[in-house]
Amino acid sequence: MTTPILETRGLSRSFHGLRAVHEVDLSLAPGRIRALIGPNGAGKTTLVSMLIGRIAPSSGRIAFDGQDITDLPAHERVRRGMAYTFQITSVFARLAAEENVALAARRRLGTDAPAVDRAVADALARTGLADRRAETARDLSYGHQRLLEIAMGLAQSPRLMILDEPTQGLADSEIEAFEALIRELSATTTILLIEHNMNVVMSLADEITVLNFGEVLAEGPPEAIRADARVQAAYLGTEPADAT
Amino acid sequence: MDFGPHLLLALIEGAVLAAVLALMASGLSLVFGVMRVVNVAHGEFFMLGAVGSWIVAHQLGGGAGVWFAALVAVPLAVGALAAAADMTILKRLDYDPERTIVATIGLLYIIQQVTLMTYGPEARPVAAPWDMRIALPFVERGEAGWQFYYPWGLSTTAWKLIVLVASAVVIVALRLFMTRTRAGLVMRATQLDGEMATAMGIPVERVYAAVFGLGAALAALAGVLIVPIQQAHYLMGGDALLLSFIVVIIGGLGSLAGTIVAAVLIGLSDGIISVFFSPTLAKILATLLVALVLVFRPQGLFGTRAR
Amino acid sequence: MTRSLAVHAGLLALLLALNWLLPAYHQGNLARVMTLAIYAIGYNIAFGYTGLLSLGHAMFFAAGMYGAALPMRLADLAIGPSFALGLLAGAALALVVGLLALRTAGVAFMIVTLMFSQAFYLTILLLGTWTRGDEGFVIPAIDRQIAGLDLTAADTRYLVAWALFSAALLISLRLVHRPLGRSFVAIRENEERARLLGYDTGRLKLWSLVISATISAASGAAYATLFGYAGASFAGVQYSIFPLLWVLLGGAGTVLGPFIGTLFMFYLIDLSSGITEAYMLIAGVVLVLLTLFAPGGIAGEIRNRLWRALP
């Protein structure tokens, strides 16, 4: 049984008495794609914010690669191999696209300028942004900015990549390209994906975790989740597949 | 004088300082509370109040009538000036915190230097409308028990008492204004949620101009009240600003109650420390205290954490 | 990179040549400008590049000034080691202040730095027995010699100022092209993003402040040794506002901006103090106009409109 790359035990977070996340036990096996779904307000972003270190848990432990990281600051977790893309795009708006990616690569590759350049070119090519590399980030279209975030994640060569609603705002063709990219990436990287687009979820995920009211409602392979009556009820529909 | 009366005297002097400080600090706190803007030129509005009083007294002569006119007219004039500055400069900066501070630094120099050019570098006294000294009683234990007596040298002036009363009245009025009137409600609504306020038809920009003007008027009023006790000098804004900062930060930016308590603390202790130790040391301790409060307890004594 | 290097090297060559071309009055002025521009360069690293708006940099300038001047006055120390002590004083002060002040941000950071700087200024006054307070003290010409060079001679003074300025300019030019300098910019642009890319932003900001303070202290130490005077007014609020003014005017976040701003403001004030005692009025008006209409400053506007790659 391989060590899970990420594991949480009893992870909880309350805001002034409101339970946003409650006693979540999560276990990610390396090299797989896990989707995290749930209705709005289920606590998905709060959960991953705790994983990456943006907010502190009220209780519970988090382990990365078998090591307890609960008390580690965010930048330390990133150094150990976690990467995160924001739900609301957060890039360096006034810098060029290539500098954005370079900053992501440079932290790992340091002063090795040729290696940084290669990593930047690679990440931009894989996300289809190569011919926009010199453009200022805020001049890019919303969809391209989201791809830029993903490129920044790629440039870090992370062991675990956490994506918060990455396809939001992307056109259908871009979503296809995104799916291909993720499948290619999962050969080397574990993926945790928050998504509302059920087509993407069903197409990509190896496992799905369903969150509802801050608790794990169900967990399992896509087919089992699709058929789960509780999940269907939580989404207030009979076909999770047509929720987008 | 014995220690008892000496202490009472120091307390009264400190109370007068605290009263004026409370007025000034309320203005600063109000502006920050509603607009989230730190006005570094606040001390200059105080100075304008003092200089303005001198101009009024100089042009129209002394006398109680003139004085009361000044008490009302000078703060109004300074308030109007401040509101104009807000509409022309601060509004255009979108009240961005850092750019606003830099702009108010520029404003500080403009006001200060124009005063230097017109009023000159000298410090000039302004006489209070009444010159009465009032002897104060103290207690001592005599053969027949506790008795009142009038120690020689323990006295204050009528004006200082007026300052205490006037400051208290204005601060209470300010509190009532903010909590009981519609205008005050509008100001607090704008502070809580600017966008929502706009959506409900509140002219946020005009509210901001009014708040900025009111803050300046309070500072100017403090200047008018203090000028018979100190003198009017173009550089007097600097120390006043520093003390106001100290009061507002320790009391908690945006909290009126905290401001009052802190003003009393600072006003009283500044007097006492300056008498018993070196005033420079007192200032050093005060500035370090402000810095450390901001670092370790940014909400001060009573303030709410900035959103 | 080479084109911008050429521009910067060209400026330095021009300044060097001016030593022999300028009349004595302007030669002295330019020596002063170059020395103060070092301060602006230092300030720019914290403010322009990292986005740390400090209102208390005068304490670092003064730490350098007194750190160099006091050993010379009280212990007869030679210039070289005194200069080094000045740098050390600035760096040490920045470390202590930074560890405290950097726990705050934005407006609070501005006020905290202002307060620490005020406390430093007041301490200099308090210790007047040694520092001579506001009056200050002169460093006699005899002590201002180094390696056979007489720093009181106009030419020598200009050339030493030029050398120090060149060093500061080239250091800052190099810094902005290195990963460290780029990480400063990242912090300025989007600190949380930088954190979540793995950058230890707390430590980096401290580094920025210490580097900035050391360069500012170098300016203070240079000013004391080249112009022979140390006084408490250099630790006052005005001397914290000046570098902000110079950098904003010249262009925050550019390498040449600090020098341009210092030069401009120096002559602007020089000209207006001939007209009126209230020359700081000019400073006030310039500040307001800059924040309203040209937040990029001179070099910044050039960069936005004409030459995007200007560092």
C-alpha cells in the first residue's frame, strides 16, 4: 500500500461558530486525479485553502508525503512540492506572461537562467500561450489568464497540483485542451481538482470526493458517485451529468 | 506648594491638554473610521485654527463677541478648505491608502509653507476674552477635621475651564450626532459598506467631503481653544499631529470611546512625565509605544480590527 | 540588457566628465546630488521595487552619518573603518526595526517606520552630550583624508562621490536583473501569489529593507565624510520625506529614477530658496501633482510611453 501523497485527519474549520469544514478525512494516492465536488458553499475552497496553508484549520492534521505539515507556512508547503491555482485568478497583472511563469520556475531553479528559460518555454507551449508570452498578463483574456495560472503551476514541477475551478471561463475547445494537459500531467503529478463542470469531472477523475455542508458526503469512482442517490439529492437534480 | 496641590495643578493642566487632544484626535479618528484615510495634514488644520484666531483677533479686536464668532467661523472656514482639498485631490486618487498619505504629506507642506509666507515665522500670542484667574480650593486636615483652604499658587484661568467644558460638550455632541442623527447614520453606513451605500442612493463622495471637512473643523476648533494658552506658530502642527497619532492608535483607529480614554491617559501622563522626567524621554517612550502597539495590538485598546 | 547597460554607463561617463567641465558652484552641487542620490537609490529598493513605503528611512541615513562621524570625532578613528561602521550601523538598525515593523503592512507600516524614526531622532537629541543634537558637529578637514587623498578638495570630493554613486547605481542595476530583485518585484505586485509560489516573503522583505538601509546608510556616511558635518536634522521627518519625493519624481521602480529625481528636486529647491524662505512649498506642490497626474515619475513615464525595457 503506497503512502498517500496527501492525507488529512479530522480537518475542520469554523468561522465564528459557522462550521465551514467538519471532520474531513481525505487521502490522495499518488499519481491519480481526484475531483472535489459539491454544491456552492459546501466548503471546497475552504478545505483546499487549509491544504495549501492560506488559512489555518480549527482542528485536525494534514500530512504531505507522510510528514505532518499542519504547522508549516504556505511557502514551505509549496517548496515541498505543492502547487495551487486560485479560484479567482491571481497572477502578476502588470508583468509579462513569461515573467509570471519565470517567477514560478525561478524559485526552484534559482540562478540557472537557461533552465528557467526552458521551463518557461515548456510551460507556455503546453498551455498554448507560447505566442502570447510577451503580453502583459492583465491584457490577456480571462480564459488565457486562467491558462497562465496553470502554466505557472506547471513550471513548478509540483508533486501535487491543486486546481480550484480551473475551467471556469474557458471556451469548449480550451477545455478539451485542458483535459488533455491534465491527463498528460497526471503521469508525473498527483492532481486535486475542484470543479463544477461535471463533464470535465466525469472525463478526468479517477476518484471523486463529494463535499456537502462541510462534510464528506460520498467518495468513490465516477460511476458510483453518479449513481449515488444522496449525491443526486444534494445537487437537487437527478442527473449530476447535466449540472454545469 | 505642597505635593497635593501641585499634583492637582498638574492634573488640571493635563486635563486641558487632554481635552484639546481628544478633540483633535476625534477628528483624525473620524476621518479614518469613515474613509479609511490617514490624514497627515491634520496637524496643519489645527495650526490653521490657531493662526486663524490670531487673524480674527488682530483684525476685529478682542472682546467676547469676536471670540465666539471666531470659535464658530474659523473651524467652518478650515473645514470648507479641507472639503475642497478632498474633492479636488483625494477623490481623484480613489482614496487609495498609500497615494492618499503621500498627497496629504504634500498638502501638509503646502499649508505650512503658505502660512510661513503670509503669517511669518514668529510665534504670536492671542489673548483670551477673559483674563480671570480662579483660585482653587484644596483640602487639608486641620483640628476640626477635613477643611477647604486656598493654597497660594493653586489657580487656573477661566479660559482653561471653558476649554474643558467646550471640549466635553463638542465631543458629546459629536457622539450624539454620529449615533442619533440621520447625517451621522449616513456617515456610519458609508463606513460600513461604501458600495452598498452608493446603491442606496447615498452620495458617498459628498459624504466623504463632509467627513473630511468635519475632521479638519474639529482640529481647527482645538487650535482655536488652545491658542490663548499656547501661541500661534506655523510649525505647531507637528507636535500636535504626533500626539494625535499616539492617541488615535493607542485608543484604536475608528473608536471614539478609545480615543477619549487614550487622550486622557496621554494628556495626563505627558504632563506628569514631562515634569518629573525629561520631555524628550517622554516623547521617545510615547513614539515607541505607538510603534509597538501597532505591531503587536493593531486594534489599540478599543478599536475593531481593520477589514 | 546591453542597451540599458549602455545608457547607464553613458550617464556615469557624463557625470565623470562633468568634474572638469562644471564651474565650482555646480561641481559642488553635483557632488552633493550624487551623494544624496545614493540615499534615493537605497530607498527605491524598498519602496520602488518591493513596495515597502517607509516613512522612516531618515533613521538609516542618520545611522550611517553618525555611525561614521561619531567614531571619527570621539575615538579618532580613520575614515575607512568609520565608513564601514556607518554601514554596519544602518544594517543592524534595519534588522531590528524590520523584524518588528514588517509584521505590519500598508498604512500601519508607514506609521510604525515613522515612529521608530522619530524615536531615533529624539534619541540623538537626548544624547546631545555626544551628538551635539540639532547643532551638530563639524568633522575637521584634517580627519577627512584617506589613502593620501584630501576629501576636502573639490575635485577629490566630486570623484569620490562619483565613485560611490557609480557603485550604488551598478549594484541596483545588477540587483534588479537577478532572481532576488525579481522576487522583490513579485512581492510588490502580488505578495500572496509570491508566497504561494514558494517565496518566503517575510524573509525577502527583511532582506530588501536591510539592503535598502545599508545603501541609505552609505549615503549618510558619505555625506558626513565628504561634506564634513553631522547634525540631528538629517534624522528628522523631512529627511524621510525627501527620498520618497525624489524617487516618486524620478520614477519609483526604475534604476535611473532616483538620480533624476534627486537632481531635479535639488535644483528646484535651490532655485526657489533664492526666492522665498518657504521652499518646501515646492516640495508639497510637486508631491500633490505627482500623486495626481504622474505616479510613474519621469523615468516611469518614459518607460510606459517610450521604452518599455528600461530597468
